[in-house]
Amino acid sequence: MQQTQGSADGEALLPAEETLLVRRFQERLGIPGLVDVHTHFMPERVLRKVWAYFDSFGSGATGGIDWPITYRHDEDERLAVLRGFGVLAFTAMLYPHRPGMAEWLNGWAVEFARRTPDCLHTSTFFPEPGVERYVGEAVERGARVFKAHVQVGAYDPTDPLLDPVWGLLAEAGVPIVIHCGSGPNPGAYTGPEPIARVLARHPGLRLIVAHLGMPEYEDFLGLAERYGEVRLDTTMTFTDFSERIAPFPARALPRLAALGDRVLLGSDFPNIPYPYLHQLHALERLGLGDDWLRAVCHDNGRRLFRL
């Protein structure tokens, strides 16, 4: 039986042991389960390419960072793992890297949401002719969250083609999980400045900044403090892995605590180089209190998505 690392690097756990400990975490907090806003499901051949990208991180071309995929399972097994953990709602974060890809991914996501009722119907977009049309169609078909990946897509979020899309999503009130921070590798349009210009034009956007904006944590905390609909997800933050390469500044913890009603649990499952449990323990050891943990791991997501 495959073993995974435990809540600290190097500690081995059997899958059944990890499931039990994730459940005990929830029981201690008195919550009925977890709401994870940052999990990845996508067409299998696309996911295999994503895994190959992370596999390449051990090479000199990517800085020599080893990134083993902990949950390299088929789709059914990945779903079973999340449900075993007690994850009540999750997402299918998918994203295009070239024109003509987003609409196809959205079609796949419609079918995935139909056969996976505990997945929040997820869609995506790319700056290209027709983007306003197919984003509008996705909203009409019930999309509950969008994914935007500025780094992988290598596009400017202020591209004029996207301006009507931001306006449409702001008016519809549909959240967008957006990877706009510069981790793990900076891009031409990553960092706080481009997305700050988007928010200046569309201050009501329900942006969920992935990874707390790693590594520009404090800049993105500032955007959340300025715009009441901006939220942040915890994906990979505070884990031993991320603290080695992009540590969160201790001086910013009071600001994170004060934003406790707009911080959401994210994991990056299955594409994480450590067990799911470790993300939960990494948040717990911040010492921000059980009320903060309950809100992050369950209450904030339930309220945002009206679960």
C-alpha cells in the first residue's frame, strides 16, 4: 500500500491513517467537513502534462526544486480520497495556456460537474476573440467559480479583451480564483500591479487570490484590505515546502488574522509534494485560534458559495 508523508516532512503515513487524522482535525474544530476552493480536476491528458511540468522541477532548468505529486491517482481514486477526507465541496481548477483551449475545457467542466455534484462547477477563460461570449454562456450554464492563471497563461489581466469579462463576472457575483502572484516562477504579468489595475476598474470583483499571493503576500493582503470582495486562499502556504522557498513574513500574521472572514482553504490537491494533512496542520500551527480555523476551513467557503 502506498505511503504518504505525514504532517511533518519525512513522517510516513498510510492512506487510512491520513484519512483518520484529517477527520479528527475536523472533529476537534466541530465542523461537518472541509470546503476546499483550490483543487484540480481536468481532462486526463491535460493533467498528465501538468504532472510532467512538476516532474521537471528537479532539473536545473527549473531551479532544482523537487516537486513529487503525492496523489498521482486516476480520477475516481482522487475523488474517493477527497471524499474520504470529508471534503464537502471542491473545485475543478483548469486553465488554458493558449487561444482556443478555454472553451473546450469549459465543455469538459460542464460534464464533470454533472457527474460530480460535490464539485463546484468551474470554468476558465483566456484573452481571445469570443471570450465574453463563452464566459457568459458558462455563467448561464451554472458556473459557480472561475479559474484564471496569469502565470501559466502568460497574459496581461488588463488586456482589453478581458475588460468586459471582468465586468460580467463582477455583475454576476461569480468568484474567480486567480493565480497572479509570482510564485513559483515569476511571469511577465504576475505580481500585484496588473491585478490592482483590474480592481481599480472593477472594484466589486470577487477575486480569490491563490496562494495568498505568494511571494508578494503583503501586497495582496493590502488589496484585500482595500477591496471588500477580494479574498485569499491558503494553497500551499505555511507548509514546510513553501516556507523554505517563500516564507510568509511573521509581521503580516495580524493582518491575516484580521481578514479571517475572507481567507479560504485551498490545497492544490492532487498536485502537492506532501500530504493533504500537512496543509491543515500548517494552518493550525499559526496559532490564530480555532474560530479562525473554522472560518477558513469551512464557514467562509460555505457562505461564499451558499452551500
